[in-house]
Amino acid sequence: MDAGTLFQGDLQEWVTTRTNGLWEIDLIIPGLSAAKNVSVIENALEQLPNVLSVRVNLSGKRLVVIWSDASFNPNEITNVLHELGFTSRPYDPSNSGFVADDAQSQMLLRAVAISGFAAANIMLLSVSVWSGADGTTRDLFHWISAAIALPTVAYAGRPFFRSAARALSSGQFNMDVPISLAVFLAAMMSLYETSTHGKVAYFDASVTLLFFLLTGRYLDHLMRAKARSAVSQLLSLASSSAMVVDENGASRLIATSTLQSGMKMLVAAGERFAADGFVISGASEIDRSLVTGETNPESVTAGSQVHAGMINLTGPLTVSVTAAGQDTFLSEIIRLMASAEQSRSRFVQIADRLARVYAPSVHVLSAFTLVSWLIWTGGDWHSSLMTAIAVLIITCPCALGLAVPAVQTVASGVLFRNGVMIKDGAALEKLSAIDTVIFDKTGTLSLGHLRLVSSPQMSPEKLALAAGLAEASRHPLSKALCEAARVQDIRPLLVDNVEEIPGCGLMAQYQGEIIKLGSRAWCGLAEDDGQGLPEFVLAQGSQTRAVFMFEDELRDDAAGAIALLKSAGLSVEILSGDRGAAVRHTARKLGVELWQSGVTPQEKLTYISSLKDAGRKVLMVGDGLNDGPALAAGFTSMAPSSASDLGRTAADTIFMGDSLMPIVIAHKVAIATQRISLQNFSLAVGYNILAVPLAMLGFASPLLAAIAMSTSSIIVIGNSLRLGFEFRLKEMVVPKTGNQIIDWEPHLA
């Protein structure tokens, strides 16, 4: 669809009726790329009659509008967007816009490359002029510079020129307006100076300015593309088809979109469930990590509940569908993720409000300078215009724009060398302000590796017999048991006719007797909560031979890292979908007093939201699919590199390896980053306070203005580089007691 073209079609068919009698439509705005446009769109649409709610998701480029009158025509929404300079289309999960816009990314990257190449060559030519080239030689260098600069400005400046034109056409100001004016006027005045044999041209200032600004815009685009891919990964979990059984018993394959409640669905081993429902017949084990985050398979039989996106592992199942399409649990998690990500844009909106004040101020100062100089010089438009251009250039917010990104880049390098990857620059600012850390259990505090726990009744002979059965299974507990036997150099005993019973365990014959390895109930042993650890029971005939218990291996320094977080004044909690006894066992070992078990993704999100409402700033640390909404809803979030793709995408920060110490490191570096960022803001503001009056009084030509603008940026960058020298983090070579780290502090150079 071409820019400025309305969506051709009836939007009414895309309207959804909500259960509370309201109407809703979900649209994609492909051209939405700047936070400043969020409030513009929301404010304009809220003026429409009967519209109750307008939500714009900058990361997903999505617009959701809710209204109360059935007679409302949704085409009015697209009309308003068209007047603001935006196109839109209905939201379609198969073409939702969550995948990165490759065309825009490639265009920005080309613009960065071209402007960088042009700036380097023009600077070389400018050095020759500054070195004393005069007359015809100087004019030749200026014309060569013009031949490079003018096409570069016309091509690479398009993102700023288009944004400025869109803002002006809707009666708005943004920072792209003064940027466009400064670049365009500097190029035009340089062309005029060149054509009139002037001594000074400013092609280098206009092209170099474009290069730095385009670099920042390209990096911002990449960050938003990563944010959009989180929901895209969730959408990939949905099956596109399902096998259903009709009333006559005949099976047929249908599209998931045609599934309805009450249908019977056949799910083979290895397939994902295409809808929510409950098992009618069959026994199997399923991967419920989407809901609980736990990697251990869970047994299901008739009556067990299943959800879309889960994986059937071992046996075929017949499922009665209770919810399909947008009503499934997976769809709910997608909606939770999108809703939680929306809350992140508030920080960008605050910064954009400041920019909206800055932009008109720059125009006022430049216009005032032009008029004042025209009056002062008796109509000398040349010197007046040159002074006004100098004000535009000298007030270009490069230093202000670099104040935070520069120090964040240095901090990201420091953290990367210490096993931490920052995906979102705002994460450092948020990390410095946290007061609560909430951990998921499995895969976060632990490594997700099951380990056999020794017990008095576990003899080598019993372990050898159990390993003889376990060799025939791929169950995680079976693999952990075989690994324990291998480590102890115990050879599994030979057993006959091994059979795996889905949801129960393993059965075989040994010395003329039936032996079993599986659940308590199946092996005839009474239920016992005990420590709540996963277990296998070995039974021979009617006798119980042994109970093998397993625990999820904790990270070596988990207790030490938690102790350091507490010593920094942070509250530490565990929020897990696992059983109460297992979570209690972990919490006791790590010294965590506050913990909750058996929580669903919705309950995690609700709890974190309640802490947010109470004024708490939560760092959520998790790894599973079920942690996605909670990671997005937290004030900030971290995930281990071993996390699911969704967990890594949803988190602001990734830590590497098996250690939790990077979380402590990240918090300390974030505090130092915040301090230097504030210093950079002070330097940038101080520069404008000193430089702007000088430019307005005519003491700075466009060339000096460009140098001053570049110098202010260099000062900010230099101050940011101090972080790399100041914050030398030493290796973890400190005394330990068990997994308790006694002391750790970063060295200051």
C-alpha cells in the first residue's frame, strides 16, 4: 500500500465484539517509528464520538480502539490516521508487523553507509582547504565536496525530511524539523558560497551531522524490531492445523482457524496441541513449560486439562476442545505480552515531551536571531542568515542525544566482558532504580539439570537394577538415574521385556519377577509429600526396593548472589509454577524468605502489577515461555542465555554462563552508568547555555558552530569512556564457604 493511501476494504468485518457489549478493532500502522507520534495519534482518535479507549503499541506498531456505539464507522479511524500522514491496515497474525521491517532497516543501513562514506571524503577535502588551499584549488575542492554532499543529503536525509514534513502537515513540531532545516540550509548556503567563490563551505557539517543522527536511528530501529519479535515467537507456537474426529468416527485434517468448542481432536506424540481442552482418552506425558515453566514432563490421562502450544510427548490423545482461536490460553499470553510491552513506552514518551519543548525553542531562537541581525545590520540578509544557520547547527541536540546512549554503549561493553548482554539501553537506567528482585526457579536459580540425591536405602545393586530399566526410556528422570550410575561406575543389570507405560513408568522382568520403576501410586506405595522432590520408586514383585529422589541442581553461586543482592538493600523473592514443597526446598537452601508456588503466567503478571501499583520497581529474572508476560511487565527484566527464545527476546538483559553473579555486576554498573549519564546531561545543557548566546551574537560561524557541536559531543563521549577505566571488574577469586561468596566488590582504577 502506497504512502498516503487509505485501506481499500470494509473494516467492519475486522471489528470484534467484546463480552461487555463494546466494540474493538486492531490495526497495524506500518509507518509508526517514533514515540512522539504515539500521543499525537491517541489524542486525535480520542476526539472521535463514542470512542472509549485508544492504545498505541510503538514496539508492535499496533493500534487498538474500543468504542461503545454499534453505529460507529471504523473507517473514521483510518480517515483520522490519513489526515495525520499515516496509513493503516487490519491486524492479521499471519502478517502482523511483529517481524522486523526489512525494507526500512535496509534503507536506514544504506543511508548510514552512504553518509559515513561521504562525510569521510568531504572531511579529507576540507582538511586541504583548512591547510591553505586558495583560489581555483579551493573552489575545485568545494565543487567536489558539493558533488558528494548534495546527493548524499538528498538521499540520506529522507528519514528526517519526511518526518519533518509529516509533523508540519499536521501542525506539529518535532526534533526532525530543526535537524532538517540545519542540514538543508547548511548545504544550500555552502552551495551558494561555492558558486560565489566564498572561502568557507559547510558541506562537512551537514553530512557528518546526518551520519551521526542516522546511526542512532538505525540502532533504535533494531531495538524495536527485537521487541516486536517476542510476540512473533509466541505466534509460532500455534499449530496451523488439527486432526479432528467427526460423529461417525472418521478423522480429517482441518485448519486451526475452523476449530470450534466441542470438537474432538486427535493429537499424536510429538505434536503441539492446537486448542485448549481436556483429555477424553489416552495416557501420555506432555511438556507444560508454556504454563509452569518446569522442564519435567507431566503425566495426563482422561480428564486432564491441556492448552494450545503445549507438546504431547509420548502417547496419542483424544481431546475435547473447550477453547480455540483467540480464546485459547496461548492467545491470552500473547495479549498479556503485548499489553505488558505497551507500558514500557512511558519512558520514551517522557523524553519525547522534553524534545517537543526543545524543538520549537530552537526555531524561536533561530528566527529571533535572523530578525535581530536583519534589523541590526540594516538588511544584510547574508550575514543574518549565516548567523541563524549557526544557531540551528550549534543547538543541534547531538550532545544531548548522546548523553545517555554513549555511556550505555560503554557500559554495555563492560558488562559484555563480564557475561552480561544489554538489549535495551533503558534497562541500565531501570536497573539502577530497582528495589525488588523476583526469580523464577527452574532454569533460573537452578540449571534445569536433574541430579540423583543419595539416600541410605540406595545401594549399588538397587541403582544397577533401576538403571537397567531406565536405559530404555528418554524420560528426564531416567536419564538422570543412568547418569548417576555412570558417574559411580555402576553397570546396569540386564532385564527382559522392558515396556514403558505412558504416565506410569517402566516395567520389565528380572529373575522371574515383575519389576517396576515409576510413580508411587503405580508401584503400590502410599503418597508422601516428603521434600517435594521428583522421584522414581523401584518395586520388585510386591516389595518396594528403593525410592530414588532427584533435585534440580542449583547454580553454584546462587546463594552468594542472593546474599549480595540483599546486602545492596534489595528485596528478593521466588515466584514459580512448581509444586509448593519443591519451591520451599529451594527457598530454604538459598535463604529466601518470600516465595510463591504453583503460579500461572496470569498470576505472575497480576502479582508484579500489584507491586508496581504499590510503587515497587521489580527486576524479574526468568527463563521460560510462561515467564514472558512477567518479564515484559517488570520494571526491567533479565534472562539466562539458556532461556527459551521467547524468554531471551522478552528480557531487557541476558546473562551468560552458569553464574548468577552477573546480576549483581549489572546492578552495580547500572548505578555508575546513571551517575555518568546525569553528568553528561549537565555537560550538554551547559554547552547550550554557553554556546547559544555566542552564536546569536555572531561569534560563531556555521563552521565554528559545527566544530562546537562536534566538540560538545566529543566531551560527552570522553566522559562516558571514563566508565570503562573507572569500573574495572575483577574476577570472582574471592573466599567461598560452600556456595556463599563472602565478599565481592569491583575495583576502581
